[in-house]
Amino acid sequence: MISLSSNEFLETNIKEFIIPSEKVAHVQKGNSLEHALLLLTKSGYSSIPVLDSAFRFQGLISSSLITDAVLGLERFEFEKLESMKVEEVMTTEFPTISVQATFKKAIELLIDHPFLCVVSADDYFEGIMTRRVILKQLQRNIYNS
Ligand code: AMP
């Protein structure tokens, strides 16, 4: 990227900077908590998107949401991991962003979230925009100026 003025940088479209859906680890809302915990643990990600069978964005699931859901009065009730579904535990309190959005909009939302789910007008999951990617572009722009 050549050096841009701050305004040009903020007006950059996020499209070519998103991690495309096929490279994003995700679970389906009907998957068991056991499956989700396995994927989270193996991938090392703190949270991942939840989709439906048509690839529409539904929410996010994290290891802490799962462990909290199986926490009983005195112990973790790990047997629940098999019977409970991701949709019972996922959070839907999470902003999404359109592929037409600019860096300015993404930065505003990334202050409170390590990544954003990019969705189409009809909620199809297109990928994610991460804080790391924006910071990398910002750093590149600063060093090139
Ligand atoms: P990073 O900016 O690479 O540290 O990623 C921040 C967060 O974004 C991770 O903890 C995950 O929750 C999510 N994330 C990043 N890359 C992926 C991916 N390929 N699949 C699923 N989630 C991801």
C-alpha cells in the first residue's frame, strides 16, 4: 500500500482485507458444545463464528461461554458438553459489518472486539475483519509516510 493521507486511509474499503469465509474456523448452531470446544481448543482461537446450514451468520461461541454453561454448583458438569447445542449458549450481542464498509467504521467497532463478522445484506457470512489486519495496515501506512 502506498502512503495515504489519514482521510484516504480511513475511507479505504475493507473488502480486500477480510479473511474469507473458507479460511475461517466456524461451527454450526446445531453442533454440540463438545464439538465447539474441541475446535476452539485445537484452533487456539478465543471465539469463532456460528453459522446455520445455509452459511448465514448466527452468533459467536467462545470457550468461556461453554465452560460457564456447564458449570454446576460444585463442579463442571462435563457430561452436558455432549447434549447441549451451540445455539443454546452462543452470544448474539455482537456487531456485524458489511463488505462495503470503510476502515473508519471497522476501527470504531474493533475498539471493543478483536474481530468482526462480515455479512451480506441477507446475513450470509463472508468472512472476518480482524484488529490485527487493521493495525498491520495502519503500521504500514505510518512507515511509508
Ligand atoms: P488475530 O487478530 O489473528 O489475533 O485474531 C483475533 C481473533 O479473531 C481470534 O482470537 C479469533 O477469535 C478470530 N480469528 C482470527 N482468525 C480466525 C480464523 N481463521 N478462523 C476463526 N477465527 C479467527
